[in-house]
Amino acid sequence: MIELLITPLQFGIPNSRLRYYLLAKHGPQSFAGTGGEVDRVWRHIPGHGSDWVDTRAQSSEEATDAAVARSANKVLEKWGRLFDIVLPSSRRTCCFTRGYTKLVERAGSVLQMNEDLDTTTTFDAFLAAQHAGDEDAVRLLRPLRLRYFSPTELLRLFAFMPPSSTGDAGEQFMWPEDISTKTKYKLIGNSVNVRVVTELINYLFE
């Protein structure tokens, strides 16, 4: 038996979804690369790289300044500073949960489509205007063009579908026709990352 704490970031997937995994083999079979260390929780697949270091704490304020477009203005006004924001060029997103689009804090990242604007500066201007009594201060956040990730984009992050850049039309994940968008977010948030599970299964048979 071997215990692991693995995140998709270790496999080049820009999503920090740290999860606990337990692998077990029958009888005397052992796991490759462990060197007999059985009383340890591994932070990488033994023999496949060094221990993973969580760098999320180093992102400071940039990782917590955010908001959501397509959401009611009241949500932005009251909870905007609690969202996690990422850019199209970012190499990290936070963990998406079944409460994505419904909960604010620690439910998943949102996307800022306008990379030309500085998020912190924009939010500072918004808060200053709000503090000054500007009832339409939220207008200052609109140029950021903030939005939720779509279910299809999340499926790519979770490796249920190939990245759009591959052009591979032969491996498309298909939802049942009668499933709602709300249910899609719930199911994705409760699921696993296919790439991570694939790597663990391959390691199990080494």
C-alpha cells in the first residue's frame, strides 16, 4: 500500500487540485521506486520526479483579487475581493468544487479576459469609489471582462477532453442531452482529473 498527495500541476496541467490517493497491491508485490519506505505519504509518484512544493502562498494578493462577470452586480460589490482571478496566460487555477458559480470563496478561479488591465489597481479604484459613495462603482470592474470558466473549459482542465489546441475531434466528451449547466458544474467539481488517475494506474502496474 502507498499513500500519495498529488496535484495536476505536477503533470503540466494548470490546476492546483491537491488530492489524496491510496494505491494497494495484493500479496508480496511492491511499488517501484519506494526503496521500502512504506510509512510515508508521497508528494510525487516514486521514481517520477521530486517532491511537489505548494507555491500558491507566494502569489499573495494577486491570487485573491477577483470577481465574476455574468454574475449579479451585488455579488461583485460585496464579495469581489474574495474570488480567485487568473488570466488566459496564467499557469495556475485554484481547485474547482461542486459549488462553482454558486459559492464565492475557494470554489474555483474566474477568468479575466482583459490582460491589459492590472487587477489590483482596478479593484483599488473600485473600492475607493465605493467608499466615496459611488452607487455605480462596479462599472470600474467591467473593463476587466471577468467571467466563469465554461463546463467545456473545465473538462479540458480535468483532462476529460483534449486541449483545444490539439485539434483532435476524435476524443470528445459527451454530456447527456437533458443535463443542466448547474449539474455539469456539480459533477465536474466532484470528479477526478483523468490525467492524474491515468498516471497512477500506469504506476500501479510498473
